[in-house]
Amino acid sequence: MTDIAVRVESLSKQYRIGARQAGYRTIRETMTDLATAPLRRLRRLGQPSPENETIWALKDVTFDVKKGEVVGIIGRNGAGKTTLLKILCRITEPTEGHAQIKGRVGSLLEVGTGFHPELTGRENIYLNGAILGMKRAEIDQRFDEIVAFSEIEKFLDTPVKRYSSGMYVRLAFAVAAHLEPEILLVDEVLAVGDTEFQRKCLGKMGDVTEEGRTVLFVSHNMAAIRTLCRRTLLIQDGGIALDGDTQAAIAEYLDRNVCTRAVISAEELDSKVEEWNLQHECYVRCKEIALLDQAGEPRNQFDSDEEITVAINYECLQSTPDLKVVVVLADDDDRPILRSEHDDDSPRGEPYIVEPGLYRTCCVLPSGLFGERRFYVSVYLYSENVQHLSFHKLIWFDINFKGFDNGYSRFGRETWIRPRLSWSTERITAEDMINHA
């Protein structure tokens, strides 16, 4: 294991769900329970006892990471990514298998990990350094750099329990990146920070990788994974679905989680109910989402000179105020490049009611708009204070650009938006020159 920093063999983690853990109780509550226990036992006579279910968050995971290697970890929410890192950090114990780590480990798994809320930012920097086995003199050498990177000088002597989530992340990342652990484990916590700080963190992670330290990086940001990692693990249902080249892993991840057909049925949409963000009672059910050509036929391969229709069929179960339907297009790295709402051209401030019944809302993407790329379609239905149905990157379509190929690929056969605009050329004289000097 001389060149191996992390070795994971047949690692599995099982959780019991449905069991409620007892919290702290007062004497009064305990005495009340003792007095009412016989009555509760009588009520339960003849009733089946509930059985606690178990799930495998990880199942038979095996892989090695060499010293100095930067490995991305991707997968859907609930796939087991965070559980894996928590086992590697010794936060939780595996049910089966084992993991060996050779080197000093720094981790950034969730906001506030490794911080004591009653201690100040200054004290937590020294606490984290001590946990990593560093001497005070070593921490002193890096202290000013940590504080400068985190940009929280003004609050350095304030207990961290008073920090915002963004301040927590700033300090936590600064500590994790600058105290120079040999192995750095980073989960998707950078999403808490602002955009500028995220760029700063990703730049620092790039520096860390160039210094030859080992990094395991969990993220839903495919652009960051693609930039930082040559090798990526795709985690699916607690197991490793793919371990290899980052580009191949991202492509496999997108193919597994995006429908490859041009029509998605009500049953398939219902199966994604766990991805719906229901704020209140659900009054709408999505029945079908389809990509249609100009003849109304379902397809997901189009030429750039063709119109594309995104058709959304849905049912309102009762009167719904101000129901909005939104279509968003994104690229491979999940960067939104186009958004449109069905009532963008409606007068603002005029309320309306959608009565119960079946509806079809269509968004027509005009011809001559796109370059030669793959586009991912997300659909959202929402109504203020009622619901929010989210179908993120649900379906995709490919565009074959039909314009002139001048051979200059760097100018953009593969650009996202390449509309046919109005151009003209004419011969002019010196007197016709536009001069605003």
C-alpha cells in the first residue's frame, strides 16, 4: 500500500428507518409515562407490532485511490456519496467491509463540521489544527493566510454559533484547505457560499491538486468535476456504477438520469415524485411531457432549421391560482442557458384562476436558434403558496447544425445559441464611413 492513500474493500452501510430515537426527557414526562404504560399496553393487545425497515446506503463498495490522485464522486441525491465520505472520516462505522486511509485527513462534509459552536473562529482554527495533529507553531505559520482567505477578520473573535451558514463555510473551507492535510475530503457544501467565493474555493482546490495532495470531491457541479478530476466514481443505489474517466462517468450519469425517449408518461413522472418540492397540498398532476416536431411527432433529434415543441399535459384537480409553467434548457454542466414561462407576455399583476380539468401547455422553440449541442430540458409547474413540481433535466434533445461550415470550429459549431440573425453587406465609399469622433 506504499502508493495507495485510500483503500476501500467491500464497504457496506445499513440504516434502520422508521425507528424513532428517544430524546432527552424530564422527570415529569418519565413519571407520566410510567403511570400510563399499562393502558398503552392494553390498547396494543391484538395489534401487529410495527417492524423497522432497513436500507443499504452503501453495498459492497470497493476502490483504491493513489497518493496525489484527485477523484470526483457523482450521483443522485441519496445514492450514498455522503455516507461514503462519513465512513472515510470515521464519523460513522461501516456495517460490513473496511476502509484504510494512509495520511492526515481534512474534511469538509457539511456546514460546521469539526467546529465547536461555543468557541470563536480563532479558537476553532487552532482546534482543527490540533485535531489534524499539527503543532501550534505550524498553525501560526498559516493563520494569517487562513483568515485572509475566509474574509471574516471582523468576526474572528466571535463564537461561531453566531455565524451565518456562508461564514461557516468560508472559515471551514479555509481551514481545510490551508492546514495542508495529506487527504482532503470535500462534500457539496460550497453551494452554500456566494458565487464569487465558490470560484475562489474551486481555484484553491486546483492549487491543492497541483501540490500533489489526494482529494475526493463530491459535487453536483459537473463543470467543477470535469475541471478538477481526471477520474470519477459514479455512485448509484449505494454501489459503484462506473469507475473511470471523468467524461465517461458524467455521460453515463446523465444518460442514467435523463429520459432518452421523446415522450414521458404519467407513470414515469409519478415515479419521480421524490424529486417534487411540494410546499403545500398538491393540486396538479403532470400527465405527459413530450418533445414534438412540426408535424406533431415525438422526436429528440432535430436539425437547427426545425421548430421544436415542448408539450406539457397536466391535470388541475381543483381551482389553482396563477399556475405557471416554466421550461428551462441547460447544458451538460447543468448551466441554464434559456428560460421561458408560459405567461411571459401577459400583463403583470393580473391574477387568474386555472379551473379543474385537463390542459396542454406548449412551448415552441423557434427554428434557427440553436448550435450543434445536446440540450437538457427541465419543466416546472408552480403556483404561489400552493405547490412546486420540479422535473429537473428530465429529457434531452440533440441539434444538428444546418448552417455553413467554414472550418473554424473554434468559432462555434458547438456553441449553445446560434440564431439566424439579419445580416447585410454592401460596398461603400469613404464618405459613407460611420464616424462619431
